[in-house]
Amino acid sequence: MRTFSKTVCALALPALFAASQASAEQAYVNVYNWGNSIARDTNANFEKQTGIKVRYSEFDSNDTLQTKLLVGSSGYDVVVPSDSYFGRQLQAGLYRKLDKTKIPNLAKLDPVLMKILAGSDPGNQYGVPINWGTDGIGINRQKVQSILGKDTPLNTWELLFNPKYVSRLAKCGVSLLDSPVDVFGMGLYYLKKNPLSTNPADYQEVLKMLKAIRPYIGQFNTVSYANDLAGGDICMAMGYSGDVNTARLAAQAAKKPYNIQYLIPKEGTVIWFDVMAVPKSAPNADAAMKWINHVISEKEAAALSNETYYPTVVPGSKKLLNKEVLEDPTVYPAAAEMNTMFTVHALPPEIMRLETRLWQEFKTR
């Protein structure tokens, strides 16, 4: 997921929060989430309504979160992995089952999205979506067109994966997500292979394609690429829908002389979810259930979507959405575009290890 204007507070919360559990259980909830993934007043509203203090910190990648979870007693009560990582972590037994009696707002969640998420979490017993989005291409339209020409199609993965185009854009700055799951999955799809392939040879083909564009990638970034795009430091980025749209708004607010645009490639792309889950070692599980229930209330779900430009997971909150969010086709893609999209679930451990090894080989040239 997404990281615009991120202040990464990878705080070590371990035994510090576990201490005095009896009193802390009612007094605190320790949340570890992506940046740009909560509305500005959500935690304050929760504290006012419940009297429970929110200790909130942010991470910059799924791997950062996973490392903390694998340590054991992380001290967190709610964590928010992306769905592809959530599935693997669930298989590893890292989460506790939700107490649905304490999360009545579960009934308000989109049943279509819940059915998709059930592919990783049968029966939706462990995870609750907080938002969803797509991978795509963010561009500085003026800079890109000045280099490639106004007649060059822009809504295509060719801009990124074909050396013919990306080599020319290298001069104004190209950023790639620092996420092997996203990049290899999208590379497989671009090569017309199964994005959930378990064939090692397919991943070698993607690596070959990626090595051809490696000289033109200026940065690997899931943290500040949207800031760089808004500030004019790069002209193209593989990024997440909400991040790029937030960059567009930031550039407009700063009265920049260019337009930032989020493009959903015509070939198709991935739909992902970020999922709220409660670690098995959570010291304040009851407070965790209350916080999750609060976040998926219609009011808070709408506030999140209005501020981050990620689609809401609560259909009833759409009546509270700003018109520019609800009618933005990059936030809520048209049916024809949705039909070209796919979701990613947990891959076998041996494929994940291969993907990680090939990713390091690609990055280090």
C-alpha cells in the first residue's frame, strides 16, 4: 500500500506496551498501519467516544511489518498488511480470530469485497479490509508528453516495461515500487502469464525483462515517490492509486505548472486490499476489536476515502463521499476496466523465496 507524505514511525513497541496488561487493556490500543491510511480525525474521535488511547505508528513496507510480526510479541494490537502478505501470515498462525460480536459494523462491509478476501481468509474469520486500490502509473503529463510526443499512448505498461519508452523518460526521473510482489506480479501479467504462477521459469522471464529496463530506473520507492512526483523530481512512477491522486492534489495546491495523472493501464492491473488484523500476541485484543469497528463505521470510512482517494469498503458510506472522489474513474474504475483486473493471494513459500532472490539480483544489477 501507499505512502504519500509519510512520517515513518517504526516504533519498537514490544514489552513496553505489554507491561501492566491488566490496566492497559482498557486504556490503550496499539496500531501499526501504512501512512496515508487513516483519516486525520479518526483516532481522536475513537479516543473521545471510548476513552481508549490510540498509540499509532506507521510502516513503509509489508516486509517491515512482517519482520516485526515474526519476532513474536510485537506489542501491536492491530496491524494492517496488504492482502498478499496477510494470507501468508495467516497460514503461519500469526493472527487471532476476530470476535465478531464486538465488531457489529462488519455487517456494513461490501459483500463482494469480502468474498474476494475470503480467498485468503476463508469465512472472513481473521481480517477486515480497511481500503482497496490498484497499481498503476503516475506521470507528470507535461514532462512525459514533451519527451514522448502528444500522440504516444500513455495508459499502457509499455511506458514502464518497454525500453523504447522508459529509456527516454529516464532523463526526467523514473521510480519503481520497491515491492517484488507488485513488480513481479505485474510483470507476469504484462507478459501474458498467470500473475499467480508457480513456474520458476516464468519468474526468470520477468527478471530478463526487468534487467532490460534496470539502467533507466532512478529509484526503488514505496515511501516518497508520490512526494517526488508532486514536487517535479520525477516524471513517472509505478505507484498506488490513492498515492498518485494525493500527489495530484498536492501539486494543484502548490500551483505547480504541470498536471499529475494516475493511469490505469489498458492491459489491466492488480486490485489489492489492506487488511486490519489482530496479532495472536496482542495485549489489548478487546480494544483492537473496538478500534476496527470504529474505522469501518460509515462516517470514518467516508472520511478515509475523502482524504486518501482510496475506495471505501463500506457501501453505505458512499452517500458521505465528496463528489470529486465518488465520480473519479481512477478511484472507482469503470466496469470494463475492472474486468481486466486481478487479485493476488499468498504464493507457495518456495516461490516467494525465489521472487525475493530474483528481486535482489535485479536491484543490484
